[in-house]
Amino acid sequence: MQLLVLHLNSYYCSKDFFLELNLPSVLSLSLMFVTLLLQQPSLNSDVEERLRRLEADKDSLQLQVTVLTEQIEVQTDKISDLEKLLDEKKRQLSNAEDMLQRASGKFI
């Protein structure tokens, strides 16, 4: 069947096709091709099954992206909170060091 498709493709792409364009023969070739396709029910069902699997995979991947995006947002918020806490602790440490310097200067 692939050979027929390749033959038809090369024929339709040639300039001879346009010179010899005979509508009844084109229609008969088209009908023959469609008939061959319809006689391949396993091919049709295989393609349909593959399409169903691909759509299911796509839906699954979209859900995974959504979940991961939400997790990233939560982690980003946590990181921001931790950075603010770190800045506050640095400020407190700096203040404690200043107080310690002043206190030790009074005792000298």
C-alpha cells in the first residue's frame, strides 16, 4: 500500500499529471485508494487507538505541568519567606554585635 501511495504522490506531483488530467481516471484512482484504505480496518483501528493514547498522554502531561507549576509557586513563596527571615536574623545579629561592642567598650 505504501508503494501505491508513493506512486500516486510522484504521479500527482509530475507535470504529466496536469497534461494527462482526465477526471474520470482521477476519480477512479481516488476511489481505488479509498477502497484500499477501507479494506485495512486494522490500520484504521491502530491509528484511532494510537490517537486515543496520545490524547490521554497529552491530558496527563497537562495535569502534571499544572501540578508542578503550583508546586513551584509554593516553593517560591517559601524561599521568599526564608530570605526575609534570614535578612531579619542578620539585622538582629548585627544589632546584637553593636550592643556587645558598646557594652565591652564601657567596661574597658
